[in-house]
Amino acid sequence: MLKLIVISGLFLLTGVAALALAEDRTRIFRAWVLWLVGFAILVAIVLFAQAVVFEWLEWNGTTKNDWFFMLWWVVVVVWFVLGVRRLFFGTPQA
């Protein structure tokens, strides 16, 4: 749970820093909100999996669910890096 609180704080602080440094705050705010909604969806997925799916499969307290959490953290890190890129450097124009 501590890891989830730390990563949530990291998402919030990074967004606040991007807003503080931005010239176009409306665009940054929209991107930040979408970024946070995506993170909230990722958290909802992991909570659902842990509370419902892993209980049903009787995987809680075992090592059978480790692959899921490793994959989830990889997705969270990728989501964080892409969000930072978008907030601080903008999206590339096609």
C-alpha cells in the first residue's frame, strides 16, 4: 500500500510541477487530468484483480500472482514516463 501512496504522490507532484512551469496551462491541465484518470484506471484494475480475481482463484498470499504485479508495475512506469514526456515536452506534431 505504501508503494501505491508513493507513486500517487509522484504523479501529483509531477503534474503540479508541469503546471507551474507551463506557459499554456489549459493544455497541460487537460493532459494532466487525462494522465491521472489513466492512473486511476490502472489502480482500479489492480484493486479489482486483488480483491475479486485472485480471491476467486485462491492466489492471494501465493507467488502465482507475481507475474501480474510485475506487469502492472511495468505498465505504471511506462504510463508515468509517457505522461512526463507529454506534460513537459508536449506531443510531437505530425
